[in-house]
Amino acid sequence: MSGRAALVAAIAMLGACGGQPAKETAPPRVNVEAKLVGIGGSSANGSAVLYETRSGVDVNVWLGSAGPGQYRVAVHENGNCSSPNGFSAGPPWGPPGGKPVAVLFDKGDDTRTVTVSLPGYRLAGPNGVTGRSVIIHAGPASTLEAQPGVTNNRIACGVIGNPVQLFPALGL
């Protein structure tokens, strides 16, 4: 066998011994979630799934039992949705050095899911969104603030935390 043929045979044998090369897989996408419940007499409900991107956090909002119209989604300072008008969630929150962001979206008759981006936000850490609240506000331009016991435009609230597994024993 020539030197070249021996080299090719040796490489083929090494390849056969090593099995399949490891495939590179993307790391699993980490997300947190807020289950939305109606506040202020609203029947709105749904969920907000938040996941980190290169530029910030994207929020996938599923909003049910709210009619067509314009809504805003915002992260609020406190992880508390216990007050009837959402006052317990506190003021809108933004990461240090940034302003709070309230992203406007249109919900049509058959539109229930929308994804909005919050640039500069993060999921975890001392300045992350986990442990805060997501509030859905009705209308395009009214105030995001609230006062105790006063009717406002907050229609749904959810505390941001780890997603709840339906079947923990199965990892689902």
C-alpha cells in the first residue's frame, strides 16, 4: 500500500471510530411568564411570555376577552396585582438609565397574540423584569399612572416569574 493510500485508510478508520461529529445546538431559550387576569372590572385575561434577545426583551402577549382596539403593554415596578385597579403594581418601570416603555399594539377581532420589543430590558438580575408585573392598558395615549381606588385604564395584570409546568414529573 502506498503512503498516500495508507494515510487515507488511517483517516477513514479514525473517522469510523469517532462516530458522528457533535452537532452544535443553540442554547435553549430562557423565558419567564406572567398569567394575565382582569382588573378594574375587565374580563381580559391571557398571558405574557418574556424572553431575552440581543437588544432587550421581547414580550409575546396573548390577550383574550378584550375587544378590538388599541392597547399598551408595560412592565411595572412591583410584582403585585392584588389591588382592584392595578395600583399595587406600582408605576411603569424601566431599566436603570432608561425610561419605562409602553408599547402600543392594535388588537383586531381575530387578533389575540402580538409580540412587542422592550429594548434595553433584561430578564434576570437585580435590574431584570422577573418579579415585576406586566400591565395591559386600554387606549393609545392615556396616563400609565394610577391612584388607589380610582378607576384607570389598566385592564389586566400578571406577575412575572418562572413558567408553571403542567406536568412537572414529565418535564412538561
